[in-house]
Amino acid sequence: MMEADWMGDPNMYPEGSDYLVGYIREHKLGEYLNLIKESKKVCNIPIIASINCY
């Protein structure tokens, strides 16, 4: 049980945590940009997107 707790400690591998945060951010941003592109194709009104929240 103690070994499982030790393996799950995010502080043991901070570079792994940094990598995952960057990876997730990059892919979520890509999904968001695709949503904006598709929305602009089907709408006749201007679409204004902001990526400042990422």
C-alpha cells in the first residue's frame, strides 16, 4: 500500500507533470482552433475567438 502511494505522488516526477500539462494545453488549444475554423465555415456572422484563456 505504501509503495502505491509513493508511486502516485506527483512531486516525485515534476518534469512528467510539466510535460502532461503542456501536452494537454497544446491539444486542447488545437481542438479549440478547429472549432473556431469550423464555426467560421458555417456561420454568416463574424466569429471572434480568444486564446488568452489558455
